Amino acid sequence: MTPRTRARWVVALLMLFVAINFADKSIIGLAAAPMMAELGLSATAYGTIASSFYLLFSISAVAFGFLGNRFSGKWMLVALALVWSAAQLPILAPAAGFGVLLVTRILLGAGEGPGVPLGMHVAFTWVEQRGRGFTAALLTVGSGLGVIIGAPLLQAAIETWGWRSAFGILGAIGLVWVVAWLAIGGDGPYSATAQAPAAGEGRAAADAPVRYRRLLASGTWLGTMISGFTVYWGLALAIAFLPLYLGQVGFAGGAIGFAVTVPAYISIVFMLLGGGLSQRLLRRGVSRQLAQGVLGGVFTLVGGVSMLLITRIDAPALLLPFVALAFGIGNAQTPLSQAAVADVTPVRQRGASLGIWYAVVSVASVVSPLLTGAMVDAAATPLDGFGLAFDVAGWLMVAGGLVTMVAVRPDRDAVRHGLRAPAATAPVGS
């Protein structure tokens, strides 16, 4: 197998890795109605289970991020995937109730917290700097594939064999991925341990450390983090409560399984378009502020406006396009944000920087389901509660998109961190 062929297989396996990660997250929403009925759970109790996934999510993302600076990503990804499978299988037991769900979701979150940033870090070791945006988009596409492919199949399994079966299926798929990764996966030629630094980065990017306080206080890191936080707030809302909301407005059974996949299609389209456009703009000399910050901010802003319109539309047929944009297009900023963070971080600190970024962003995933569950329980009707929850998410995304457009300036911050020499002529749009 040639290095180029192996690189493609590695990226494909990492896309599958992210797909499994997001299928594991989304299963709780698909199983919500029958699970709540069987176990007698209130919306608040269900929100607690949904949020428990993120209890150790952020902590483990930071811890594995720093470990990713020092150890091989190959074996760390194997360990994470094994934890995922081990956390899913106990739910097959008929006696498994609220307590087992709570513990296994916490364990699953601890295993999945580092998954995306560590997978992104390993993927970046296989591509040059200018290819990071599109490679990040490909991996993030995996999140959409996990929903598009997984949701209908898991919904069918739930209807045929019961809600517990879906958890067992995902546990088995995780074990199959481990076997494939052990045969093909590994760190690439642009890792910190490689003999030569990544093209376009120079020796300073590979070797010279920057204080983490300085990295995390940069406009690029803070701006992308704020935008990512608001987008993940909406994604957590969709994972935990979108199927329940769709049931309230008239969708049922297979229609719900299809409807929750529509945002994933939109997400994939705009992630690929955004990643490709960003890469093309960079090749033409456009600044990273425009190619990553402004472009990503526009995606988030459109998602926020669409979120605000969801509960103001009565016809279910007209509802789907706005649901698709609200929960789909904002995620297109994620690969652009992660590429921007990587561009302003030395290679040896990239794993930790991405891990901390993902950990902070994921705090939204803890608060969003808890707050939404409380809103739904406290409202006069469930639809009133969902309306308030969607408004909160929408305004957060609007604010996040605007902040990103202004604050994210990777070219400036890379120079300040000593990763790039000041350009004699500023890039277009800087």
C-alpha cells in the first residue's frame, strides 16, 4: 500500500470513527420515547440522562489532548473505541434502568470526549497545512453520516427488536472498527515525531512551544470557541429533544427517523462546500480571517436565524427546511474552526489545544439538555417549552456567528505566536 493510499484509508477510517461517535450520541434521542415510557421517566429525568453523557466528556477531552502531544494516536484511539463498546453493551440487560443508563452514559461520554479532537489531530498528521480545512471537513462529515445512515437503521431496530437493541448494535460496530484500525491506522508523516515539519509551517511550528495562556487567549482560539459553543448548544438540543419535538408537531415513527437525518444532509453539503471554498480562497491568497473566520461565522449566523423561525412556522411541510438549516448548517463552521486553531498552534501542542477547545465547547452539551428539559417541564405545554428553548439556542448562535467574524484572525495570531514570519504584503481581506 502506497503512502498516499494509506493516507486515504486512514482518513476514511477516521470518518467512520466520527460517525460511530455521533451515532452513539444520537441513539439516546431516538430511543427516548419508548425508553421514557418503559422506565417512567419525566422530561427532567430524561434530560439528566442525556446530559450525563457530558459529565466527564470535557475532562477526558483535555486529559487525552495532552496525552496526544506525547503518545501515539493509534493506540489512544483503540482504547477510546473499546470504552465506547464496553459502555453500550450493558444496556442490553432487561434489568438495566435509570441507574445503569446514567452510569453507562457517563462512561461513554468519558470515552467519546477526546474522540473528535484526537481523531482530527491524527488526521492532520497525514496532510499538509493547506489541506487541513478540507480534511477537517471530511472528518466532520462523519458526524452527518452517523446520523444519516445510523438514524433510520437504529430506528428500524428499535421498532423491530426494542430500544435496547440499538445500543448493542452500536457496541458491536465499535469492536469491528477497532479491528480495521489496528490493521491500517497510525500516525502520519506530519506528526510531531516525524523527521520533518509539515510543509508551510517551518521548524518553529514543529518545535517552539507557546505558553498555553497565550494560545487560549488569542482571538482565533476564543472566537472559534464561542462560535463552537453556540453550535454545540444547538446540536445537543437536537440530539436529545428533536425527535420528541417532532412527535409533538405531528411526525411519527419512520417519519421522525427520516426527519432527524435531514439536518445531517445539509451539514454534509455545507461542510464540504465550506472546506473546499476555504481551501480555494487560501490558495488565492485570501486571508484566513475571511477563509475561516468570516465564512464560519456566516454558517453559524444562518443557523441561528433558522432556529428562531422553527417555532414560528405552523405547517410541518414548511418546517423541515428550517429544521435542516438550524441544526445542520452551523456545524459547517466546526472544521474551519479546528483548522484555524491548528494553524495558530505549534505541532507538539496541537493535541492539547484542540482537546481543550473541544472540552470548553462541549460544556454547552451539558447545559443545553438540562435547561431544555426544565423548560419543557415548567411550561404550560411542551410546545411552549420547546419554543423558549429554540429561541435561546437561536440567539446564542446569532451572537456566536457575529463574534467569530470579528475575532478570528489566524494569520495575525500565527505571527504573534512565532509560527509564521510577517508577510511583506498582507493577504487579501486581512
